[in-house]
Amino acid sequence: MSTNKPRTLSEWWFRTGRFAVSHAFLAVVALTMLLPFLWMVFASFKPLNEIQQFNLNPLPVNWQPSNYTDVLNNKDISFKRYYFNSVFVAAWVTLLTCFTSSLAAFAFARLRWPGRDHVFKLYLATMMIPGVVTMIPNYTLMVKMHLLDSYIGLIVPAAFSAFGTFLLRQFMLTIPPSLDEAATIDGASAWQVYWDVILPLARPGLIVLSIFTFMGNYGSFFWPLVLIKSEHLRTLPIGMLYFDTVYGRQTNLIMAASVMNILPLVILFILMQKYLVQGIQLGAVKG
């Protein structure tokens, strides 16, 4: 019977040393990647004069948590409103994207109709088109539909995703076709098969798509910058731009605002990382 235990003392030292060196290297790499984030968090608790001084100690000497309340209660910038707009728009885009992508994925994966695979290839080809190319047509469309400077103009153009359709199609292809046939024999319509059979089984894919969509739209910058003119409709990325302009070199307040900006994404990733990894693995089973 084979065993992985070291046979000699020198072999044990070799394995221990290799283990320690490899983990020490990974720890250094991880710390290097975390340094900017840690500096931002610690700087958000420092007074401005302490940030401007050269100090090798990253921890604040004089903790100043009032930086966060100064940002939230500022009268010149509606930071709370920006927060609400970003979460509101990202949540609606996520909900609509999951719905439209699941419908398209169901049509491409479970229904049989002439030219289905060719249409799907053309649909995937749209992923090769840069977003900047479609910016002017989308903007022109919003002008003609009188949706400039509105929530609907921010939400509707982002509510359709070729990537989301592709991702959910891969999940639906792993579901046995016998389930559709059994439901159809029992008298279920195509909508009932989609809603009652396929959609619940595709929940891991929907969770993955919702995470990607929310994170992508929460930090969207260019489209809101082009579309939104009113101050009360600005999202956080646009608000941070004006925040920097108003406060100038008040780095402590800008860092506090940045921490609050990324906090929902960090919480979302921590809560959903298990489903994210599981969903990616399941979606890669069948192409």
C-alpha cells in the first residue's frame, strides 16, 4: 500500500521547506495585490494632514471615522442619492437581463426551429462588436424615444446580453431532454416548461449571471456619463467624478467615498462566491 509520508528526515525537511517557500511566495503576491485596497481603507480613516505626510506606518495615528459621515451628510453632493441610483439601476438591469437571457437561452437550447444554430452564431457574433461602436446608435435611439436623462434610458439598453444568453444556454443544454418531453406529455405548454421545469434547474446559471451583471452595471461609467444630465439621476461612478472636482485634494474624503462605493461589490462577492465557482464549473460541462 502506497503512502505519501516522507521516508527519511531529509525528505521531510525538503517537503516542509518547499511547502513553506511556496506559501510564503503566494502570501507575498496576495499582499502585493491587497496593498492598494488596504491603503485606501486606512486612508479613509486618516485626517488629511496625516495622509499628506510621508509615513511608512499604514495605520492611522489619529483615527477619524467622521470622514464617512462628512461624505454622507455633505450638502454639495448627494452621495446617498448616487448610491440609490447605482443600486436601483443595477438591480433592474440584473433582473431584466436574467429574464431576457433565460428566454433567449430557452429558445436556443430547448426549442427546435429552422436555422436555430445559425441564428445563435450570429447572435454570439455581436459579442465581438465593441460597446463604443454601438454607443452612437443607442444614443440616437434614446433621443428618438425621448428617453434621455431617465432611468429607463439607463436600464433598457443594458437589459439584453448575448453573453448572458450564451451562459444560460450552456446550463440548459446539460438538463436532460426527457424532462421537457415528460412535461409536454402531461399537457404543459412551452411557457410552463420554461417557467416550471427549466428555469428552476438553471438557478446556478442565473445566480452567476446576476452576479456578473450587477457588478458590471454597478460600475458602469461611460453610458451614464453620456445619457444623464440631471444631478439627481447620477450614478456613483459619475458622482465620484464630481466628488473629486468639488473636494479637490481632500484625499481622506475621496477614499471614504471610494470604500463605500466598492463595499456592496465586496459583500456580494463574499456571499455569492460559492455559487459563482459552482456555476462556472457546471456551465463548462457541455458546449
